[in-house]
Amino acid sequence: MSVEKPVPALWYNFSMKEIGFLKRMRENLPDRFWRFLIIGFMIYSFIIVGKVLYDNRQENKTIDGQIAEVANLRQEVEDLQSQIAYEKTETFREKVARAKLRYALPGETVVAVPYDSTAETSTTKSDASPAKINRPNYEYWKMYFFGS
């Protein structure tokens, strides 16, 4: 009775060929080159991962800003909808009619107060140009505390 050896798998043969290739490469190239190559690959990998993480963080910041902007716009839409709903009410219409058209209900009297533009301009002119000071400051303090 003869015992047959099992046939190794195809991937096993392939990986053994690959390992043999790496052994020959290692024998032909010095250890410094392999160390340099591995360290260079690790540094390159860290740089790529760092760049991806940085880009991801920047995108998250812009997304957060856009989410906040959307929330503000939704609030503005709600405010405008409530303003439109208020302006459709009869109360608002009556208020506008009373203010702009001098609308009055039966039995009410409308009093129109004239606008005095000269009084307003005179107060603004006096506020704009302060009076000139003819006395020293200590005399004003003296008058304030002691009178006269």
C-alpha cells in the first residue's frame, strides 16, 4: 500500500513563489534599502491618512455651517408665514385702514394731529451744535454744589 502525498493548494504554490522572489530580492538588496522603503511607505501612509482626516473635518465644518443656515432659513420662513397669516386677519386690515386711510367706525371721530416739522428741526439743531463754554469748568462745579 502506497500513501500518496496530498497535492498542495494552488495558492500555496503561488505564495511560495512569491516568498522565494522576496528572498532573492532581500539577498540582492541591502537592509538599509528595505528599512528606508518601509519607513518611507509608513510616512507616506501617515501623510495620506492625515490629509483625509483634515479634509473630512473641513467638510464637516461646512456641513455644520450649512445646517445652521438651513435652521435660520426655516425660522425665517416660519416668521414670514406667521406675518402673512396675521396680515390676512381682519384686525390687521382694520389697523392699516385706520392708520393710513383714517377709517372710523360709526360713532367714532378721527382727530388728525398736524405734523410740526419746525419743532423737530429746531431740537435737532440745538442738539447738533452745543453751546460754547465761556466760563472755566470749576465755576460750573461751584455753581452746581453751592448754587448761584
